[in-house]
Amino acid sequence: MKLFSIHRDNNHPYPPRVTAFTKPFWDALGKGQFLTTRCKNCQAQTFPPKVTCPHCWSSDLDWVEPGISGKLYSWTRVHAAPAVFVDIAPYALGIVDLDCGIRLACPIVTDQTLQCDIPVELISIEYRDGYQLAARPVAS
Amino acid sequence: MANRVALIGASAIPVGKHQTQEEDSIQVVEHEIMAKVVRDAMAEAGVTKEEIQSAIFTTPRPYTKQYYFHTFLTSHLKLRCTGNVMEVMGNGMTGSLAFDQAANEILLGRAKVSLALGINMESATAAYRHMMTSMRTTGDVDFHSPAGFTPISWYAMDATRYMHEHGATREDLAAVAVKNRYHASLNPLAQYRKHIDIESVIAQRPIVEPLGLYDVPPRGDGAVCLVLASEEVARSLGKPYVLLRGRGFYHEGLHQIDDAPNDMISFQAAAKASAAAYESAKLTPDDMDIAEFYAPCTIVEILVSEALGLVKRGHGAKAARAGETTLGNRIPISTSGGLTSRGHPALVTSLYNYVEILEQLRGTAGDRQVKNARLGITTGELGNYNAALIHIFEGMQ
């Protein structure tokens, strides 16, 4: 379940903050792995990773690799972008429902026309100064 | 009997581009606008300055130079209050929260007359700069903003999904923009009043696909003051007023997106909050004569009309296209012109919606008056409609 990786020659337009808690996620993404947290008490998985389980509020958590395949629930292409993203607009964004039961939102990297419910997989975008989780369509 | 709250007067400036550029030699400043709006609202209400016991302000944009605006204006107007004087902030819900809190001051017996008021100035800041702030209000700043999500990108994804599930077309969505522009053409407070048609909506440049320029709200400035009073005070004035009949709130514990699949376009917060509001008013969706929504995009108006039970699920776009929500027809929605044409000075937008409700339900809406309108409903929201605050009103002649 190694993530396909795309390399970009620029710095991240709007880099995320890395915390002591989320560092395992970012480090894994750099190695081509998608990790998130699962509650040891109620087994609920959540993304983004969270210091307390949103369901039962337990802090007894595991880092797990929940899988990278899913379906595109919805998508858009942003033409009117914030200042730091103007140079890369238009760009596609989407909501992905992973087969493991997690829903997340991320960039969709593709040249093709997108449609709801098409199969997608998570990928990573490697900037000079960090990483970005994204997704791309795959053959069904 | 418990206190009941009435809306007895209002004043507002036309929504538009009022904010000056930093380099302009003559500046437009917020307190000079606001002081006159308060005076005009009070004159319309017919109560005196000394009767105001509470003033709930919407928080100004960070571009407003005078910080701590509410207490500054209270000094400018020498308002001496025993109820709360405060600013509220809740993004798109800000205006609704100000109204709700001003009503609470009366319900709690702290005030017989209270104000809900505010000014939103932002048009001199270009959209791409403004979005550097607004993108931090939606989603997670470390997991969503770095991807370039903007507030309306979430609504765009609602539109994509809705079109996929219900077979709605861009033309169906465009019908909402066309209808709102027609309503705005009859509203002196509206920012854009020239007629448009479906073809011209489709022809606009894309903003967040599938939504184009006329599907999304324009940028604008606005200022509003509402005067609320106990029903006893309202009745003593001997003229029509608008009574707050019902109220409902729901936050679904989400910020833009759930971490597990759900039906994102069912707008659960609007559905649950409106159910609570209907229940508290002992009324049903069928009783409503008008509806004034917080609906920043064409798709949002469609989804809210369904969530509030005014239109059947999956039929919102078709109903708009068929004219059911146009003035003169079954359930007129956004008779002010809505956020797409009346305008969207976001933090005071909902205050403009109460102005429209007041005009319609006391019968002073002029050319856009809905005949015999007696009951109306308003909405305010957060996130991707993850929270909703709903009010129901009745006109008392």
C-alpha cells in the first residue's frame, strides 16, 4: 500500500504545521505511507489524526495504516483561489470515501474529467519543504 | 405570561461597495455610517434612545480600523445599558446570533428594547487576499487549507453531488440566480438589480466548478440596525410589528466534513433546527408564506429549501426552475434578492434577512410585497451548514 508520489520543484504554497502528535502522520507520508489514528477503546478510526477519540474521548490510540483505496464522493475545480494558490489555479479538490470507512477531503491530481463515485487512490505530493496528501483516479 | 419578542423597526444602507481604499484622501469610516443607521432605525421604531437597554453587535471585519467597535459606538451614541452590550462572531451565523442574543435580553427580562446591529466593510480588499483569511475559517488549517479549500469550494462539492444524485442541471441551479435577481430588481437595498437570464448565468466564468460567477455571492459592504422590543412595548406603539414565534438551533458536531461517510447534501443541521423551530411555533412548513435564507450560493438555497421541508427532497432545483419559489407563486424564497443579488456583507447578511422579514410581514415591502404574508422563516448557518439557527416570525397588524 505504498503511495504513488508526485514531485514538485517548489515549496508548499501554504505549509501545514506539524505538531509532536501529528509528526508520525507527516513522517509516514514522506515515506509513502498513509497513517491515521484508531481508538483502542472503541476502535473508531478518524482522519485527520486526533489526540482524543472524537467518539469516546479516549486518548488510548494506535497509529494504523487503514488503506488507500476509495471512491470520489464529490469534487470541484477551484478557479478563484486565495493569493498563495493563484499560480496553481485552477486546481481540483474532492471528498474521498475510503474503503476502510474514512471520509476525507484533499486535492485530486488529474487531467481527466472527474465524476462522482469513480474509484480513486490516495497519493502524496512531495514539495521541496514537505508533503501533501492527495488522491487520483484509478482504473476500475 | 412569558415575555414575547417583537421586531419593531429597522434601518440599513444599500448593500454595495462602500469601503474606501487605504490611499483615498477622503475615507469612509464605520462609526459615521452606523450612528446614522441606528438613529434611523430608532426613528422608524418610534421608541426613544433612553429605552434601549441592550445592544448586540456583529463583530466587524479585521479591516475596520476602530477595534472594540461596539463600546466605541455605544460611547458615540451615549447609550446607557443595563442589559448586555457585546459583539458576537460566528462567521455566517453572526447576524443570526446577534438577533438571537438581542431577543434573549428581552426574554430574560434584562431589556424592554434591545438592538441587533452591525457593519461589515470588506469590499476594498481583493477577493484573493480576503480568501487568505476566509480559507482559515472552513475546514482544518493544517489538513484542508494547505490543499486550497475555500469556503465556497465546499458548496461547490454539494452542487456536484446534488447534480449527480438528482439529475439537476446547471440551468436548474441558474434558475435560483435569475429568480433572486428579479427579486433584487424590486429591492432598493439590493446590490445588483439588473435582470439576468439563465443563458447569462451559464456564460459567466467558472469560480468553483460547477458554480460560476452568478451562482456565488458578490463581495459587498453593509450596515444594519434592528430594533427589538417586548411585545408589550410593541403593542403600545399602535402600529404593525413582527412577533418572534419560534426558534431552533442545531450543531451536528462537524466542521465542514464528517470523518465518516454521511449524506452531506441533506443539511441535517438545517433540518433539525427547523424542526425544532416549527415545533416551538406550533406551525408546519406548509404554514410559511415566505422564507429568507442564509444561502451564499444557488445550490445552498436549493438544499435549504429541501431541509426546511418547503420543497420535497431532490425537488429543490426543479421547484426553483418551475418558478415555485418566485414572488407571486407557491413559496417565495429570498424576496430580498438573496445573497447572490441583494448581496452578502457576510457578518451582517442575516441582519438584512430580518429587515426583509420585517418589511414583508408588516406589509411595507412595496413592489415585492407578498400578498397577505403573515408567517415567515429565516436561517443562519456555520460551515457547510453544519450548524443552523432558525427563526419563525408572524406579522401582527
